[in-house]
Amino acid sequence: MDDTIRDMHAMEILDSRGNPTVAVRLELADGSSVVSRVPAGASTGAHEAVELRDRDMSRYRGLGVSQAIHNVNTIIGPALKDLPVTEQLAVDQRMIEIDGDPQKARLGANAILAVSLAVMAAAAKCRRQPLYRYIGGLNAALLPVPLLNVLNGGAHADNNVDIQEFMLVPVGAATFREGLQMAQETYQALKALLQSQSLRTAVGDEGGFAPDLQSNRHALDLLVEAMERAHLKPGQDMVLALDVAANELKQGDGYRLEGDVLTGMQLIDYYQHLVRDYPVISIEDGLAEDDWDHWQLLNDRLGDRIQLVGDDLFVTNPARIARGIDEASANAVLIKPNQIGTVSETLEAIRLTQSAGWNAVVSHRSGETEDTTIADLAVAINGGQIKTGAPARGERIAKYNRLLAIEQADSSLSYAGWEAFRR
Ligand code: PGA
Ligand code: ZN
């Protein structure tokens, strides 16, 4: 059969931070081939699947992935030889069994995901379908609203802003293309605004600016002003989303914010005030990854007004998402395939999320490559949202350009717009 795996080769490549990551070239029996590349996080959650790193300090400061490469070439490859790529679940299951560790620590989630993504891409190629159509079938109907991280703090930047990401959300656009343009013009307006105030315009890992600012509110004021300078109506044409990455703020039982240590309740009050004063439609990781009690209180307080997204809380893990649904901890899940390590488990996490009426927000990592799989995934699942960085830096732009190409080629798809945030 043409759709069976003939061979696969893993290779150590570099991600957008210049750190090593895993690429896999998979060859089918018919001679055709595909390449996949996996991303890597910086503010990674404790409950994520394990990214296997060599820890050999004589290479790449210990960040080499030669062991993961070796695992693909000598263990996974031979075990999957001659299996059909259309059997995604069986392939993924096989790798999960061989690994045997709940966090995929033996073969490495980076090794496993690279193969899983390559298998999916190869199957789409065999079927002669665009990747989003192969994954989503006839049901794929929506182009996502992009959440563009244009101002950085936290672990992604060397400045004094605590909130990791401030994102532009062009909900009022009629098409994806128009939404991207609105965001790009706001990003450029923000740059000019920063320059006019002698603030730094160097960018962080995801392409957002990373100036030293007086406070988080200062950042929000600048974003609202940038929208106005780009001739947009804040709250109507464009809204804002935050990723607090609150794990990184944790201090003892509390959270360190702008020089003070706040209790979980005080932090919730703080968010309530931000949401009152600014057009913030979504807050991700407002609380730490194991602070389930405060997550529930936050959702109780704000969950009927804004989107509350669990990233480090859920780590794309169906078991943790099930607990969140049970306890009404949030109303959305950030979906990062490399947090769980296979395509099948990622799709299971998405099904579970959506079956609870929650939003599934497909996301990049801060360390990315030119791989654009997540753009197709966002379209395939009708998630209505994608988080993939600023309108700058090649590895971020690759995803946006893929979405532009999908929109251009397929008139059956429509832009999610406000609908993405109406549950
Ligand atoms: P990471 O950050 O990829 O460094 O984990 C992205 C995020 O927190 O959403
Ligand atoms: Zn996050």
C-alpha cells in the first residue's frame, strides 16, 4: 500500500530561540515524504509531558536533543514501519505503549510528537487533502480570530512588566485577512507610540515589544491608544487578551505583582478591576497551575463575562481538563500539542473541551519553528481562535501566512469574529 510508512529520519534542528529541537522526515511507500518540527516552551507547566533534553553540558548548554533523535531513529521508526499513516490512533497508541511513562519521559514527548505530526501530515498528503480538511473533514468551517501577543513581560522578556502577554484580538473584522491587517497596523502604531515616549522597541520571544513600563495598566493604556491611532474602536473593532502566566508570579501562598505580594482573592479583585476599566475579553493563566480553589472562585466571579483560559492548569491533558469541567474551574483550554505529545490525545483534549461548551484555543509555543500545523488545526476544529504571536518574526508569520493561504483558497470558510467569544 502507498500509505504505509517506509522510513523515518529524525534530525536535530534549531528553534526560534536558537535552541535544539526535533524534526522528523517521514517517507511513505510511494516515495513521497513530509517533514514535521516540534516547538518548545519557556514558561512550561509542571504537568506537561516531558521534553527529552540531553543534559550534556558540552553541547548546546545541555539542551541538545540527540537522545530524542536516537529514539526516533532506532526505536519508534522500526516499530512503526509498514503501518498505514491513516491509522493515527493506532500509531499514537503504539508509541504511548512503547514509552510506558504517563509523561512520556522515556522516549520523550518531543520525539513522539514529531512522529505523530509527521504521520498526520503524510496521511493528508496521501488523501490529497489540505491538512485542515483531512483533520476536520466537511465540518471545518471557521477561520480563527488571531490573538496577537504584541507586548511582552514575564519569562518572555527582560523587562519589569509582570504579565507575560498582552494580545490584540481583532474581533470586529469581516475576514481573517482584514483582522490580521488591523492587528498589524495597531502593532506598528504601538511601535511609533513607544518610540515617541523613548521606550524600547526591541522584541521578545514571540515578537511583541518588551519595554520597561510603570505598571500593567500602563501597558493596557498604550494598547488602547495604539488601537485609536490605528483608527480602530477599542471594545468594538478590537479587544484585548492577557496571558498572566501566574505560575511565574507565585511566591509562597501568594502572587508577586508590581512589587506587592497578593493573595489569590486579591489577585481576582485586581482582574475584576482590569476587566471593568479595559476591553479585556480573555485572561489566560490568571492563577497558578495547582491553585484549583482560586480558579473556581475566579470563574465564579468573571466566567460569565470573559473567557478564562487554562494553559499550565490543563496542559492539554484530558484528565486535568475533566477535573476542570467537573469543578467549573475555567471556560476555555489552551491547546498545545507538545504539552501532551500526540495528535490523538490533542484531539481528545479538544473534544472534551468543546463538549463542555468551552472554547479550545490552539496555540504556538514561545520557541517555534517554520512548522504551520497549528494553523490547520485551528481551522479543522472550528475553535474560532488561534494564539500565535505578534505580526513579526518569521516563525510567527509562517502561521499567519498559512491562514491567509487557507482563506484565499477555500471560500467555504468564514471568519469567526465575535462569534468565537459567544458561548
Ligand atoms: P511558553 O509560553 O510557550 O513559553 O510556555 C506560552 C504561553 O504561556 O502561553
Ligand atoms: Zn500561557
